[in-house]
Amino acid sequence: MSNRVLAKPSGISLSDHTRHVTDEAVYILDSLPFLSQKYQQLTSCNLRKELLAAARYHDWGKSDSKWQLPCRQDYQRYREWRIEEGLPPDELSPEDHRRFEQTMRRQGKMPAPKLFCAGLRHELASLEMIERNKLSLSQAVKAAIAAHHGKLGFRHKHRWYKDAIQPGHSKGPFFFLWDQFEKLSFQRVKNLPKEEQMLNRFRYAGVRSLLQLADTRASRKEGEGDDASYEFHPFKLENKFKSLRPVQKAALEAASEPISILRAPTGSGKTYAALLWAEQQVKHGRADRLVIAMPTRFTSNALAISTAEQLSDTGLYHSSAWFNRYGGLKELEAKKEAREAHRMARYLATPVTVCTIDHLLICLTGTKEAHHSTFFFLANSAVVLDEADFYDPFVQANIVVLIEVLQTLKVPLLIMSATVPDSARQLYRVGKPIVIPKSPKPKASKKIHWLGQDADALSSVLRQMVEIGTGIIYANTVSRAFEYFNSIKQLADGKQLPIIIYHSRFTEPDKEKIEKKLIKRLGKEVWEYKSQSAVKGIAIMTQIGEMSVNISTPIMISDLCPWDRLAQRMGRLVRFEEASEGKCYIVSPQKNELLYPAPYGEYNREKRAWIASPALLTTQNQLQQNFIQPKDIWPSDFVGYVNQLYPNAPAILGHASANQREYRRLLKDNWLLLPNLYTQEEEGHVGDKWSSRHIPPQQTVFIKCPTSFSGYPELQSFALEYGVSIPVYLLEKELRRKNESRILKLEVHIEKSDEKIPVYYTDSYEDQIGLAFLYDAGLSSSAKNQMM
């Protein structure tokens, strides 16, 4: 064994690894030149110079004997394994080292046990050597070195104080470095104005995120972990349409403004309009990528697939969306490449990333290391907010803060909606009028008929649906969806009528299957190639189907919801002009003979009752007054009603105000050091004081019995395929059944960290109806009467 200084137990030398990381850093900057340009523009600093300095010294501490000796011992163990396998002992082979790691884990052994017990973080030693040798590096470079393995945070403060500690001492040699970072973090927050704080965070995030990216790419090519590598591509709009629709022309006209609001009906071509708008931002040097933020992860998945027709590289931020698109890939190499593309999408590092508004909101909190990367790439993007939930002041309070940050970072922003109210200009501080393209009048007319609580009238419409064999029903809750489902099943007994229920209590693979089934039964091609009487299928959906599924019928039932949500739902009514007229019947959901407003309101724990939102009550009053008889409604009518709902920007009060204050605090305090807060990334919760939405906590229930996992990534992959997210209150309700509970609490072993964690499992899942048993306690008599 040679005496070269090692960087890894695989035999890679420190000099070679440093060169590899530097090469990757150069590749990133050369592939994405806009990053350096904007960095210079906002900070007056040279990103290339700072990143290359960070790459040069990031692993310098590995030459410390306290790290080098255990690394060499682990390398010797690997060499012995190579000899046993009949391989040259000192040959460098990424593939062989991966096989060695897999073999050790299968045997229940750690691949590098000596390093694991060394008691020295090499990045801390790197910083100490930089100080000792009095190298002149910026604080941003030092912070990047400190953070490149995610240890620049309060959860790991003990490592800075205890690593390499000598007997008889209370502190190790690195504690002063932590104290410097903690002092820097506090001083910048205290002394800088709000806008300068955000620009300062951008400066540090640039070097921090790109060093991690370069280091990870180099390490993977050297044989650590998965060998997938993502190649960066520029934003490029392909397969352009020969002629543009009014909304697309309007988007181009708005492209020169830093922030614009575009109002256009559903189905008018807003997605392609967003791509054209983004192309102008890239062309004129204001961004190099596009981020489209949707209200829910279900809609973001559908949009990503549609944008892929015009773009060769569309990223999916949310894991479930990735699974729906790539989970069925059989070839290992293709799946690894898709998984790496998904990792880049989580950083917003793909040419186009489709995500949810929640994902943008949470990255600003700085509570996880990945948030710094997401924040940096967000700052280099053009952003489209599509159909923000204006009826929800809680969400709007968060969005206001997000928009402030985007404007500080000079991020171009386009807000698109079918029914955005005029008051949005006031809330979002948009100076220019809302852009409203002149759209042709729809060929098919739409009518609304208010049924309210009329059980006989509802029963008649349900029978009509069954007779003609098609229809779409929108339920406000999963429980309501099952009530409709059971009623339709009884009415259709003995008929060959497909009844498809779609809600959030399915696994991701089954959601994909259901969406395909819906499109097969009620999609555009079916209506184009079959006669109206030959199209068969009734879809019963919750909010998951408001924007994500491209289907249509000429008859619809909808639970009462605010006007802006109703406009989205009715976008699926005669969407393909399959009939000259479509009719939507509105029902007032009841519980104990009172309006049941969930989720359009707030649950009062003291009264143990839902309090309806003003928007819902106003909508109900207008429907009762104007639509007691069937009446035409046009896109301009929806806009008028929405403007009446929200004549002024919503007041940020109560929970929304407290949540917004906490959000601003997180933005301010977490610019450098990771806090010791529990973050639920997928559910949008940080600690117990901030959330992206005012919704109850969620818990994953597995439909396949888990055993053990090599690490958390394998657990996450398992959850994507076999997990269903449910509200904690429903889980607790089921567990109270004790021996009769259909959900079991189990413990599974995580091998890498040698720990056991609690998980939940059920064998009562059905692929056609999901976790239906959670809602089988029996319908209230009023609900039964209303449905039948």
C-alpha cells in the first residue's frame, strides 16, 4: 500500500479527489454561465473564484493524522476483500467499491468502521488548517467548506466542541470556529436591513450549494453511492406552435415586466403561455430556468408531463410526482438517471421544474441543508405561480412573503389564474393592470343549477347520470366522495357502468392507474372518436381532480365551494365541447342538518365544529339568489363573482398573522446555521409554529408490511410505492379500536444508523377504493337522505 494521502477508503488520493471536485465545479459554472452573471450582479463578487477556492480546500483536513490513519485502516480492509475476490489490491474501481459496500451491508457490517469511529469531522479540520495557515478566504467560502456535509447547524454543534478533544479538556480544537459562525450569523441578522439580509444569504448559498453539488458529483463518479450523473442543459423551447392563442400573445406582451398577473379561462392555453413567457426571460438575461408552482402536488405532476412535450428536460420536484412518471421504468440505468434528475429538480436545478407553491415556501425557511441549494437556484429562475388559493388567507400570507423575497432577488414572476381577483394587485403589490387577453366566446354554454339541500332533486340528478352513463362529481372531502360512490353504486346495480373514485388516500402507483382510467373513459380522444351515447363512466373526485385530470362530461355535480374553486371544477364541464350545453348542479353538504364547510373554513377545537369561510358563505348566498333555476354562466361571470368575493386584499389575522411572523423569523434567523427544528418537508411543517398550509398533521401508512431498510433513502422509496398519507386524527381514531384496529404500529430497523423507528401498516387497502375503511363508521342519516 502506497503512502499517498487518501481521500476515501476506496483508495482515491486526496489530490485526485480535489481535482475531480474542481473539475465538476468548472463544469457546473461553464454549463450554467448565468449563475456567475447574476451572482456578480447581486453581490459584486466572483462566484468562480470563490467556488474554486472552496473546492481546493474543502477536504484539506483529511490529511490530519486523526482522520488519515482510520481511513488507511479501512482501505486496507477493502484491499483484503479485493485479494479474496481475486482482484488487484490497489486498482481503483468505482464498480468494485460499490460491490464491496453492498457486500458489507448484506453481512450487517459497516463498509468503513474505523472512519465512523474516528471522532473527527474532516471539514472542521480543514477550517482549522485554513486558520492556522492564515489563508485569506472569504467567510462565504469558509461557510461552504463547513457545510458541505450538512454539519453547519445546531444539531451538530457538539461535534464542533467535542471532536478531537484531548483528555482533561472540556472543549476540542474546533469550538472557536463554531463560535465565529454563530457570532457572524447573529451580527448579520442584527445589523443588515431586510433586503440586504436576503442578498447576503444569496451570496453564501451560491458557494455553499455549488460546492456540495460538485463534491457529490465527483464522489459518485469515484464509486461512492449511486453512479448516476446529471448533465445540465439550457432552457430550450421545442415543438413550437405555428399560431398563438390570445393568452399566449398576452403572456409575451407581459414578459418585459418584473411581475405580472395574467387572467385567462381554464383550457385557454396558459401552460404554453408560461413557457413562451419564460423563453423571453432567458433570452433577455433575467433567468436561465423556469419554475412553475402549482397549488397541489397532484396538479404539478400532470403539468410536468404536459410541458415535457415542449421541453426535453422537465423536472418533477415532488417524490410522488417522480414516481408517477418514472416509477415503472424497468432498466436500472434509466431509473438511476431519472432519480438523479429528480434530485436536481428538488434543487430547482433543471431547465424547467414543476413543483408546488409549498415547496418554494419551505425552502426559504433554511431548516434543512438542501434548502440552501433550492434557494440559490430559485434566485436564478423565472417563476410562474399558477392558480394560487386566494380563498385561503393563511396561504396568501405566506405567498406575500415569498413574493417579497423574489422581488428582492430580481426574480421575474408571472401569476396566472382563471379567476384571480382585481384585489390581488394590492396584495401582491403589482403596479400594472391585470393582463386579460381577448378570448373567443366558448362554443358550448354552461349552466349552474343550485340544488342546496334538496335531497329529491339530488337523487334525480344522480339517476340521470346513471341513465346517460356519464358524469363528474366533485366532493369536498374523502368521506363525502364515498357517500356519492355508494349512492351511485346502488343506483347502477346490475348495469355495466364504470364508476371511478379518485381521492388522496391511494398509493402513488394506484393514483397513476386511476388517472389513466379516467382519461380512457372520459378523456378528449374518447369524445372525439365515440358518439356521446357510447362514452361511459362516472368520476367521483375530491380536490385532487380539480386541475390535474384532463377529462370532461356534459353533466356535473359539485359540493358547494368558493367561486374560484368552482371555476376550476367547471373547467371539466363540456371541456371538449362534446355537447352544446353543460350543466353543473351545486349541492350544500350537510352534517347534523347544518352546512358542513370543510375544507373551506377553519375547525374550532373549543366548539368542535367547522366555521365556514366568508368566501364560502358569500358564494352560497349568491348561488341561492341567482341560480335557483338553471342559468348560463360565462368566464367573465366567474371573474365578476370572484371580485365580489375578494373586493379587498384579505386581512392577515389570527393564525395566519402568527404564522407569517414565524415565517419571517425563520427567513431572518436561518440564513447560515441550520436550526435544531423538526421539518416535515412533504407536509410543509417546520417545528410546531410554522406551516405552509393550515391543515392537520399527516402520517404515512404502509399497505405492504415493511421489514428493514439500509437507510432512509430506501425507506422513502418504499413509502413512494406502498405508502398512503392520512391525517393523524384518522390514524388515532382507528388505533383507539385497539384489538379491532385495522392499522398496526410496527418497528423497522434502519441499518445505516442502527436504529428502530415506528411505522404503520394495514392489510385492508383496496386498489379500487384506497383506504376506504377509514370512512366506514356509517353515514349520518342526513347525509344518507341527501344522497339518496
